[in-house]
Amino acid sequence: MRVQLWLFAVLVIAVAGLSAWLSTRYRFEIDLTATGRHTLSAASRDVLDVLAGPVVVTAYAGPDPGLRARIRNLVEPYQRRKPDVELRFLDPDTVPDLVREQGVSTAGELVITYAERREHVQQLTEQALTNALVAVGRGGERYVAFVEGHGERSPFGEANFDVGEWAQHLQSRGFKVQNVNLAQQSGVPDNTTVLVIASPQVSYLPGEVAAIGDFIARGGNLLWLLEPGDLHGLASLAATLGIEPVGGTIVDPATQLFGIDQPAFVVVTGYPAIDPVRDFGYPTVFPLASGLGHGQGGEWTQETILSTGDGAWSETGELAGNVGYDEESDFPGPLAIGVTIARSRSGPGGDARQRVVVIGDGDFLANSYLGNGGNLDLGLRLVNWLASDEHLVDVPARTAPDLNLELSPATGIGLAVWFLFGCPVLLAGIGVAVWRRRRHA
């Protein structure tokens, strides 16, 4: 009997030792959080997969163990996906000259280095880190130029009408944002990756229209945000692209299902399986949108990426009182409100695709509506696609609904009574029962 006990003890110790040794050689993890927030999102994995070389993450963090642990926990999933992601720690107090040179301003700030390009991360989140990887992963600078001088939505404005918040998100993903005044410049700058015409309020001059036409003729990529009504001198551009705006403003009674009382709002919930909306799963909201008809675009290929339901129509009358469909003057749905237009082009790098996106609404990217549904995600996808960076997509921020446990007062009292009295009494009863059984055995 004694030999068996000793053998059992030796076996237990051996198994424990072997398990400890195996734990240093192999690692197994499982993420049981409600939203999988400790697992890299598909977007983050896609970004890592297109980075060909090593990535160095330099963390400027002092000896605070809690801060360094947060940084390690953030970076480790990236290292598991891409083994050549290197994490380095530097104490800012020991390298003040390097801190000034790198422009580090906060404790725990990360500097991401890839292919001699650098980006800073000040928020220790997957969203921020992946966005920095997207920025350094872009091969060269990407300029998004906004035409100005005609009452367009400003990328640097804070008014509800402007698109400043959207432009800030573009900048955080590595794009350079600039304004272009075609009345003061000879044309669209050559470094422009994407030209944006964002809801002009007055007409363009013939010379400005010619400059935009020249940019398109040279193979430039365009995002054109239309509004119902006048094209403000850009009818020739619409004819070149094969776009025929539908008169009036789209009315969609189905928006009431989403708690929206304004009938001139369009909610899009379904998207075709084509870029740039492939696998896009968020609803988007378009206030006061214009329908887009398909004309003849010649060498251009047109595809609808956003459209209304069958019950919508384009209202040519006033949006007041009891608005209803008039088959004699209104245009029935479904109506396209977003189209992509592309054609093949030749350049120094070989054949490529010139890309244009026309949206019959600019409000969906305005500061006042950007936070609705997937508007921001869609706006970022459009620019990524136009810049031929559709493999670098936005990383959706994931919330953590399971961080807090909310109990009713009755449940809380019940648990307290159980752990204070019920559980000890139960354990004591089990002990007494075992003692009595052994005594009478």
C-alpha cells in the first residue's frame, strides 16, 4: 500500500513537471469573450498578410509593469499572426534625445516602423495599431484632393455640412488630405491619388471643368458626391462618365421601420457582391439623395453598389405635407444612389484600372451623419478602392459587453446569503456525513 502511494506521488509529480515543460514549448489559447476582442479581427489579419517585410514596434514606456503588460497583450496577437513583428521597449527617461527626434509625446506611445516608414500610435487598441500598419503599408504617399471654391464640403471644417471628421479618419489611415482651388491653380496636382468633388453649391467655371476633364483623361480617380438638383456646370463630366441624374429627391417609406420619421432618408441594408462593398454588412443612411441613371459610358464599365428598395421613388414635388408617389411626375424605384465606373488604362507600371465612384448624396459623409450605421466604414472603403488599396480595409471597433455583470437587488442578496451562509453550511454538512460514514465503516 505504501509503495503504491509513493508510486502515485512520483507519477503525479512527473506529469506535473512534464506539463510545465510542455507549457514552455507550446502555447494554446482560446478567446471566450463575447465579441472575441482578444482575437485579431479579419481586417487586421488581412493587413498583416500583405506586409511583406519585418515590422518593428517600439514602445516608449517606463518601468511601469502594468503599462508594459498592456502593450505586450496588444502586440502578441500580431506576433502570432506575423512572427517578424518585433516589440522593443525604451524608457523615455533614458533616451530623451530620441524621444524629441521621434516626436513622442505620451507615455506608452508606440512607433511603428516598416520599410523605412513610421507611424505613431497613442491609443493602445487594435483599431489604432492596425490603422498605423495600414498607413505604413501603403507604398508611397496617397493624396486625397478636395476641390474648393464653390461651397463644397470642407475636409477641414467642423460645421455639420462639412466632412472634417471623415477627412481626419482618412489621415489616420495614411492619406494626405489637401484642398485644390482650380481657379487659382493650373490644374489638378499630379500627386493626386483621389480627387473629391463634394457637393458644390455654385457652378464651376469652364476652365475648372476643363481641368477636371483633363484629370479624368490622364487616368485620375474621382469621388463625386452629387446632390439633388443642378449639376453646377458638370453636365459634360456626367456625360463623359455615362451618368444621368434622376430628377427629384428620393423618398423611401421603409425608413420608418428604422425609427426614422423623415421620408427623404434612404437606408441601405443590402449590397451586391462586388467591390468596394463586397462583404459589407452595415446599414448606411443617405439623407436627401438623388437617383442615378445609367447612360452610355462608352469604354467605361458601370456597376450599381447602392440602391433603394422597390417601394422608394424620386419625388419631383415638394417634400411637405402628405408626400405620395405620383406616377405621372415621379420616378419609381428601385433607384441607384451609388455607382462605380471603371475603365482600363495604360501607364508606366503597365495596365491598370481607372476608377470613379459617384454617390447621389454627400450628407452621408457629413459631420452630422457620419456616425450613422456604417457611413464611416463605407466612406473609407470607397477611398481605399479608388486608391487601389481595397485590401487595406477599415478595422471595426469592437465593444466589450461582458465587462460588467449587472444583477438585480434580489439576485445580489441571494448570492451574498449563499456564499456567506449556504455554501459554508453545505460544506460542513458534507464533512460531517463523510466523518460519520467512516466512523461506522
